[in-house]
Amino acid sequence: MISLSIRTSLYPLCFCGFLFLCACRHDMMNEPRAKTFSQSEFFKDGASARPLPANVVPRGEAQVNDAFHIGMTNGVYVTQLPMQLTPKLLARGRERFEAICAECHGRTGDGNGMVVQRGFPVPPSYHLDRMRNAPLGHFFDVITNGYGAMFPYANELPPDMRNKLEAESK
């Protein structure tokens, strides 16, 4: 006969084992997903993507100024900064450049930052003619979406900070 102390310790152990076995189901392991613009039986028209309702405002803020938010106007990179250039704006841009960009681009923009010295691919120098002649919108686009080995910073930097960085990099 099993003693009372062993029996009372077996009950919680059996209960935990039962819970563990109940959780071993694979119902949602291979859940089907709808790919954008693929056929779907869920809606009557057969489309998986739905049109946006009228007057929808994107999460965060409404993008009413393309030059400010995407660095382009009518599909062409902007050449002028979409905000007033002030010493305060340049100082803030310089501060953020040294904190975020200088690790790869170097403090002077020569492309020889500490990360590069440790083996990361060399970014182009801002002192090259092709970089000096590039429109400001190009820098905004590269900061937003990344380019080559550079990671995108759209999630880390709001548009106003990206504009300050493009002003500093130019």
C-alpha cells in the first residue's frame, strides 16, 4: 500500500502531467494565412485584401507633406530642406549624427567609423562629389529605407529627426 505522503505528492504531479499533455496539440502550428491580393473564400468578392474606408488616417499621423515625410515631391527627390534651416536644427542634427551615424560614417563623414574599423562594409564618404551633388531627398530615403549594408531607421527615427540628419549630412 502507498503511504499517504507519497499519494498526496503524486496528485499534483499527475495534475501537472495532465495539463502538459493537454497542451501538446498542433492545431495552430501550421495555420494557413492569407497572402496579400490572393484569392479568399471569406469575402463574397473572393479578394483577401480590403479597400480602405473613406477618410482613413494612418496610425501615427496624417502624411500631408510628401517632401517632409518621404523626401520626394511628385516622385522626384527634394533638393531643398522641407523645414527652415536654423542653427538649433543643425546642432540637433549634428548631435544625432554623432550618436547614430558616426559609428559607421565617422564623425567627419569620411566612412571610417569604429564599426567599419572592425570589419563592417565601408559606407561612401560624404566628401565624394557624387554624395555632395546628391539631392537631400536621397539622404532622407536612405535613412528611412536603408541602402546596401545600411539598416533602415524608419522605426527608430521620426520624419523630423530624419530631416535634421539629412541637413547635417549635407
